[in-house]
Amino acid sequence: MSLIRWNPSRDLAAWSSDIFNMQREINRLFDTFVRGGTQADESFGLTYWTPAVDIAERDNEYVVKVDLPGVEKDDVKITLVSGVLTIRGEKKQENESKTGSFHRIERSYGSFQRSFTLPSSVRNDGIDAVYKDGILTITLPKAEEAKPKQIEVRVK
Amino acid sequence: MLVRLDYPQTFNNLIENILTQDFAPRHSHPAIDIAEYENESIVVAELPGVKKDELRITFENDVLTVAGERKPYEMPRDGRVLLNEMRLREFSRSIEFPHAIDGDKISADLQNGILKIVVPKAASARPRTIEVK
């Protein structure tokens, strides 16, 4: 075995490239967060993104809000199967915008899907979904047995 | 119990928990696309839940600025938050174009959470065909 002269700059180079990779990865995750949960991951040849969601629980219902700017109403499908609410759809790039030369593309296009397990059962017949100002609002009324009940204490 | 299915959200949560302390960011940048055509540029910004009168669009010193505020959803008295990912509050973005702009003819339209601004080029910046005599 021959002795190899230690070259500190080579070690440093390998080490710093690791750091840079890590930094890039963190930046990417940070970007995802700052943009409100939007992500287009092209490294796998897929385009998908995650719309931001707010969910509130009220005494009688759940209110789910999804940020879907520029998504056509017919491109969104909402399903509720055994307590799992799924919102899926696609955001298409308008045809006209394909002909220009782009200076910046930050918006995410493609398919999205989000699923949530609701904490308690809902009434299947009263579910309502409204799309306004780029926000989809789904209202799911709770089933009778899931509503809070007040039990009065009797004094004897 | 709510179950999240997507992995990046878990990481977001982690950061969110740190950031929602006192130094939470109140300023954010909406995503924009900028496309250039022969006679105009088109800026498209995603502004879900933003109303027309919550937007300010200005053109000054050749810089186009879109600023405004997204009002948070008003929680009813009996409401509890189960999930909160919508983060956009105050926002501002400025764009400088590499060519002259006809500032008087800029027009903007807000629909379905999408703001579309048409920025016409000044006559001097439009492509011209020169006829050979």
C-alpha cells in the first residue's frame, strides 16, 4: 500500500458539496412551506402539487376549505368513502399561455389529491360544496350521534 | 383524528410550529407566471380568497407592483381549528420589465382567485417588420 498525501482541499470539497446538497434540499422544503404547501416535484417526471387546506370543526359540522385558484369546477372531484374525505382534481395550464415566452413560472399545474379522515361520522345527504374566489368550501354536517350533547344534572 | 397522507406537510408542520411563535412571517409572496407576447406581457398571480378591493396594483418608475392582504377566514364562535395551512396574509410583489411599457393601458382582471394583468408594450418596444424597398 502506498502512502497517499492527504489533501485537505479535496476533503473540504466533498464535505462542502454535501452541505450544499443539504442546503438545497432544505431550501426546497422551505419554499414548499412558504408557498403554502404547494409543490411540483418534477424529479420523478410527475407533476403534482398539494393545495393548502384549512379544516374547522363546529358543534354541528365540519368546514373544509381548499385553496384552488384557477381550477375549473368540473375538474374537481370530491368523494366521501367510509369517513375518508378525498378531494382530487387537476389544474390545467390555459392554452393561450403556452404560446408566449415565459420569464417566470411559479404556479403549479397538474393533478392534486388530498385525503382526510374525519374525526366523527357525517350525514351523507347534507354535504355541500361551493367554489368561490378560488376557494373550495365543503360543509359536512355531523351525524346526530356525533353532535355534542348536554346532560343535565338532576338535583334530588 | 385527522391523518395526513403527504410527507412534505409533516415537515411543514415542524417548521410551522417553530415559525408560528412570535416571529411568524406575516408577509408572503403569491406564485406568479409572467409570459411575454409580441405586443404585451401577461402576469398571472394566484390570489385565492382575495377580494377586488383588497388589492392594490401600481405602476411607478417602470415597476409594476401587486400588493394586498388576504383576510383570514373568520372562525365562528363554536369553531375549533383542526388544520390550518393557508398562510398568505399580507403580500407584495414587484416586477420590472426589460422593455418600455405603455403604462396607461395596463388592465387587470380578478376571477376565481386568479389575477391576470395585461401589460402592453410601448410602441417603441413592439417588433416591427421593415419593408425592403
